Amino acid sequence: MNKKIFLLALLLASVSGIAASFGWLKWPKKGISVKINDFLKRDHSGKTYIPIAILGSGPAGASAAIYGARSNMTTVSFQGNRPGGLLTQTSEVENWPGLPKRQGPVIMQGVREQAEHFGAIFIDDTIDNVDLNQWPFALHTEGGDTYYAFSLIVATGANPTMLDVPGEQEHFGMGVHTCATCDAAFYKGKEVFIVGGGDSAIEEAIQLAGYAKKVTILVRKEKMRAAEAMQGMLKGYPTISVRYNVEVKKIIGDGKKVNAVELLDNKTNETKQVSIDGLFLAVGHQPNTTIFKGKLAMNDNGYIILKNRDQHTSQPGVFAAGDCHDTEYRQAGTAAGFGIMAAKDAISFLQEEIGFNAEVQAVLADRMFKQKVAEQSRVITIANEQEFQEQVLNSKLPVLIDFYADYCPTCMQMLPTYEIVAKEYADHMKFIKVNHETSELAQKLNVAKVPCLLVYYQGKQMAQLYKTMGRKELIEFIQKYIPNASAEVAS
């Protein structure tokens, strides 16, 4: 080796060793190439930083928020278009530890309140794009804001694949289910159908067989795609039967429970209505990980791959928790556990690997995320015909009316989104909500079920839609009707 190069290398090693011993030099371990000390020398004007950013507010995200906030680091959960996650769409939950029987929304409200008690912040916004090529990571919201996260916990969950048939959405969690482990106990002595032809359909059937008096698996094709060994297990359960070449075309009920389904025999094209107590869907799940495609390692189905038996993803500083990576358990309780693990991994990453501590947070205090002061609601509540006349029929602006009910989980999920959009478009449209259970207007306006959106302009009904929508979809919907009043808005 060249003598000069050798001496130079020896000198650099000695300086680095001395600097490290005095804490002057802290090199991050797992790929973050920017030292925290160098980061502090940057220009931070116009930027808002978050030590622990969480995408999602279901059992995984909310549990992570508890642990993040208790570490005294600013912790922010972006709730997304489904605040509280899928558990809020479940009417009764019997397997949440410590609570023998509770409404899903009640459980998630309790977890959120616990996190907020320790200082966690929940934001009614959705992250629709992320830049993981820079650090801190750039998070872009649907509302047009950009935040910079020192660590990121992905708890975006997964959506069960649905049938997309009439009656499905309004009965989800109230007769239509996607988890036998969660809900089988509600069907003791009853008859249920399971839709699906794979291993998961058989697993669901066996789980239900311990409660229901009769379980029927509905298979769309001539044979099941489940493994032969799995199909062989059905022989030990006389209460389980399989029907082939049959499809569910409609789910029938009263909005609170399922009474029957309409089945199509795709061989004969005959349709028949069959009485039933409950319907379980076992046709797969789709993880909500689209914005991380090409940015994090995933399997062929879009589930995030974890590096070890912890919650680390392929990107240092990014962790995953819950159904966005879990292909096996998919339980609220296990999701909460994964959330706790992810938060502890994130805290360890911040404190031990990049040297982020209370002093650093104090230096950046003016640039840290702060809870915004709550704005006054722009949604008007009405309940009777007189208020309908004054607020709707006499309005110069187009009017959007949201009919909801407290018992409807999807209705309650959409209300925060409705409030956000109302604040953004209050100058162009009037936003109103009506409680379907307590108002006389539902019958007058022929609102048969919830959630229901009505659009009025110049005293006339322009649209009626039975659907739950996220922020983007809701904005696209109302923009169809705002131009009709452009002259009025301009004046």
C-alpha cells in the first residue's frame, strides 16, 4: 500500500475514533446516509417535521400512536378514508382483550382517546404519495399539504374483496362478514353461507361449524381451487355442504340484518331467493399499499415484506404493522400487537440509530407538527320540514344532504370526511346532515336506507346516491353540480 495513503487512512480513523468517543460523530447504521448533526444545519424554513408519522388509524395505527406518544416524541396519525379501520364496520366484537362484547366503533374510539391522552395527534387526511428517496421522508396529503417524517409506520390495512352486489355495503358488519374468527359466535344455531372456493373459504366454514347449525359454501365454478387436503377436511363436518356453479346476485335485509340472498345458477341461468341468517365472504383481501409500489419490497399480492421477526421494511426508517403485511392472522388484536412492535422499532431507530433525542426535537420545536385549532363546522343539521324549506329549498347555492344513522358504521366513518369537504367547498355549496333515525325527512324524501346523499339546486332534487365515499370521490361527485350555480357563486 502507498505509504501516504496508509498514513492518511490511519489519521482519518484516529480522528473518527476520537470524535465518536466524544459523541461528535454519529453515523446511522441501516442506510440513512444523512447524519442528524448535518441535518440540523439545513434550511428548515417552510417545512413541518414529524418524528413518528403513522399512516392509518385502525387497531395497528392507533396502538402505535399510543406507544409513539408515550415516548414524548411528536406522533401523528393520518387517518385516511376509513378512520378507525375495518373494525369500525363491525357491529359487535367479542374477542378484543378485556372487553367481552363491544361495538367496533366504540372500541376504536377508546383506543384513539387513550392515544390522544398521551399527546398523539389524529388528522382527518389521507397520504396519497410518499417520497422515500429523501430523508426525512416527504409525505403528501390529499389536502395538498406536505410533511417530513423522521420515521414512518405504515398501518394502512387491507380491504376484503367484495362482491359488489346490491345490499352488500349497507349490511356490511350487520349480516355480511369477512372474518369467521371474529363473528362466528353471533350465529349459534343459525344458517349461514360462505362465498369462495379457496383454502380460506374452508377455514371459515370449519370455524363457523362450531356455532352455526348449517354452513353452505357457495362456489362460482364447477370445483373448488382449495388444496385437496383442505377439501378432505370437510368430510369431518356433516353440517358443512358445498354448492357449485352458484353466484350471489343480491343481499336482502332491513339495513340491520340479512334475511335472504338472491342466488344465480350460472349453469341454468335460474335465479332463486333463499332465506339465510348471515353471509361470509372469503374471496380474498387487497392490501392498501398502492402508494408504496416500487418503493418498498412486497410480495406478488401487494403485501409489504418485513425483513426479520420485527416490523422493519426494506427501507430503513419505515416500518409496517397490521393487515398491510399480515397474510395469516388478520385479527384486530394481532394488528394492535404489530402496531406496538412497529412503534417500539421506530423509537429505537430514532433514538439509537440516528441520534434523534429530546435536544434535537427542542432545536426543531418551531418546525414540529402542531395540532391546528379546530375550525367551526360548516355542516348544518336539520330535522324537520320547516328547516328543509329554509336551508334547502330556499338556498341560492346547490345543497348536499347526508342522511346518516348512529347505528351505521359506514355512515359514521364518512362524517369526518364530509366535514372536511364542507370546509373546503362551503363557499360553493351548502352542506347539511340529517339523522335518519330521528328525522321526519327520511320518509318525506323517500330515503330508504343509509348512507344516502341527496343534491338539491334551486328547489329541485338533482341526484340521489346510496354510497360511502372518501374525500377524493366525494369532491369529484359534488363538482358535477357546483358549475350549475356558477353565476350565483360568482355574485
